[in-house]
Amino acid sequence: MFRFLKKLSPRKNTASGAASDRGILVFENTSEVIQAEKRLKGLGFPIAVKGPPPEIQKGCDLVIEFPLMEKLTIERHLEAAGLHPLAVVPVTAPLLEPVSLFHTKDYGRYLMVRAANMKITVDKESLRIVNISGGGCPDVPYLADRLVGQSLGEAPQPREIGHTLCGYALQLAYEELCRRCSP
Amino acid sequence: MLAVVGTVPDASFPLTCGRARLKMGRLEVQGVSVPIGRGTPALAAAAVAAMERLSGGDVFVFLVGDVGRGDGSRVLYRFLAENLRQFSFSVMVFHYLQPDVDWHNKVLFAVDALPQRPFLIADAGFMYAAKMSGQAPAYDVFTPDIGEMAFLADERAPHPFYTRGFILHDPHKVPELVARAYAHEDAPRRLVIKGETDHIAEAGRIVATVSQPVWEPMEAIGGTGDTLTGILGALCASGKDPLDACRMAALTNRWIGFLARPTPATQVAELIPTVPEALEQARKVAALQEGDKRA
């Protein structure tokens, strides 16, 4: 019994534990926090208004805690309401930045770009997206269904129809691919 | 019996569970036909194709529609937490689900409460949740790619999206990443790390690598990591020793590429028919290697 309880106890000082799938929205002033809280709660997101962690050196005295995996969806709702967070960071490590390293692989006719766990491959001649791989959130197969077969110019951007951090990573890979394929 | 748990990219797809079959290039469950795109349908299709070759055993799937909002995943998490005791599986493979620590823990409680604990394999979103929850050591195998391995090695990252650059920058330092993941208890007993060379780790150290045959376009094809995990599940459910199963799954997946000769534009569904022959080739190669070792 005790061994079992110990096994499911979250450890300290790591990303692990109950709060590790939560993020923080930092705003310029409390008025924006209140507006964002009202909008997100109205949409049914499980959020909470809290005090900021000591690592956060900007914004007002309140932050909104939200499900980190749904970062893309939540940012899209806030943008539609004219609300622009100063920062969107993980609860467990507020100083972490999104990935900024890209790996590319040239297959001759095809070019693949990887950002974190997401890869996107394009036909260099037609600029048609031929494959999307990697990732673990459920919008990845959905994004692949929507994007594969379309050209870079015609396809919706992952941030427009994705929902999760994997969708966000795909957006970064997509932008890097567009940059490399631009004349 | 082998169980596969995951999502399909269709928001209207209801929670569906039952024995899966391959029919006309699609997966069929409870009379419902599912296209074999990347993701869990690809994993399940590879598992079914492998099981038909290995032992003829069934693959039982739990599927639900989710396009990234997490709603379908939470329906499936709840169903498993409340109903898993009604089932009995020798191997469970958890796959594309919205990472959610609370629901992950409830499902793991349900698994631990079973009279006979299944062999647990995790990949994709459920693997992220397992690491985030601090419960990675409760699993038998994770099957990350190199980007996900860097995430497992970064004790501070809550998702691969936040993996720190100094950990992510060199994809060739697999042994260091493995050591780091185990040092922070963010790895299960075994890892199959999918990459240019596949690395198999146990208890913190690399115990095998598989680098042949090579068919480079496989990396670009969405779902080729999923096929490896499905084949691994099938091998484990067929009674193969876990480490041998890890080696054989990596080898088989490489033979799929070598036999099918895909381009980066090939879709994973086109590779599934190659699984039985690839398994046979992998079995022959493994037997030869075993013979060499004995000699």
C-alpha cells in the first residue's frame, strides 16, 4: 500500500507533478486579466486567477493558470477578444522558452524541417506538403489530414486550426520551411 | 491479448472498443471502418498485421475522436479509469491522447488495480503525460523519437515544445540523453529511441543499436514511428522477451522501408501490407546475428 502511494507521489524540483501540464498567462494590467478570465471561463476552460511566481518579472499582480496543452486554442480566443498576453509560460518553469532550434534534411526533391518533436516535408518543385510526422497530441493527425496534399501557399497555417503545443511546434517548423522555400 | 489505446482525427468519432481487423486497407472495429492515417490507426493496423503473422492473436482497440481539443481524450481516460477492471490484457499500448496528468494518474491507478498487471508501452501524448506526472518508471517501454528523447532528458520541460536548446542541439548524443532521463527518473525500464540509428536502452544504458537496413525517407513519413510501436506491442503480446522484442521491432520497421522503398511523399497506409514480410526478414536477420554471437 505504502509503496503504491509513494509511486504515485509527484517528485519535487522537476517538471513532474500535478501542475506540470498547466501554463500561466501574464498580462499588462488586471483589467486584461479580468476580461480574459471572463472570456475563458465562459468558454468552459478550467482556469484559475493566481498570484505570479517570483520568476515572472513583468506584468501585473495577477496571472491566469490554464491547461498548457491547449495553448494554441486559448491564444486564438484571446486574440479574437483583443487580448494579448505579455507571456505564456509553463507553471513549473516560467523561464523556459519555446524551441528555436531547427533540423533540416534534404532528400533532393523533398525538404524536411524538424522543430522539437514535429516534422514537415515539402516537395521543393511544387511546394506541396507531402508529409507531417512526429508529435503526440491528438491534433497532429488532424493537422496532417488538413495540410498534406496542399501547397504551402494554400494550406491553412497550423496555428489557425491546431490546438496544442504540438500544433504550435508544427507552426514553427512550417514557418521555417516557408522561410527556406521562399525565393 | 494486446490492447491499443488512442484517438482518431475525427471529432464526431464516438468512443469505440473492440477487436480490430484489417479490411480493404482500412481498420475495422465493431463494424466501423477507420482510415489508416498516421497516429493510432496506423499503430493498430501495424499491430494487427504483425499479430496475424506472429500468433494469430487479437488486437483490442479503444478509440475515440479527438482533433486536439482534448474532449475525446477525456472521455476515453474516464472510460478506462472506470471500466478497465472488466478487461484483461497481457500488453497495453497507450498512444495519441491529450496529455493530462490528472487523468493519466487515474488510468494508471486503474491499471495497478488489475489482478494481473499488463506489460505497459507508452508513446506520443500518453508518454508525455507519463513523464510529466513523474510516473515514467511505472512503464515497461517508451518509444520516443530523438526530439522526444531530448524532452525525456530535460527534467524541466513539460512538453517537447519547451525542451531546452543545450539538450536539444545535438541529436547524436543519445547515450547522454538516456543517462540524463534515467538520472531524473523520467524514463521507464526500457526505451526504443527511433532515429537514423535506433537505440535500445535498459536501466540507463544503451544495450543495442539497430542501424540496418537504411531507407532514409522513412523518417519523413508520418506514422512510421507508430508502426514500430504497434509491431513492438504485437511481439510482446506474442510472448517475445521484451528486449528481443525491442530489437526485432526496430529491425522489422527498417525492413518495411527497405522492402516498400517509399519516397518522402508515401503515406503510411501504403506500408502496412509489407509488415508480414518485413517481420520474416527481421526474424531471419536476428537468427543469423544470434548464430554469429554463438560462433
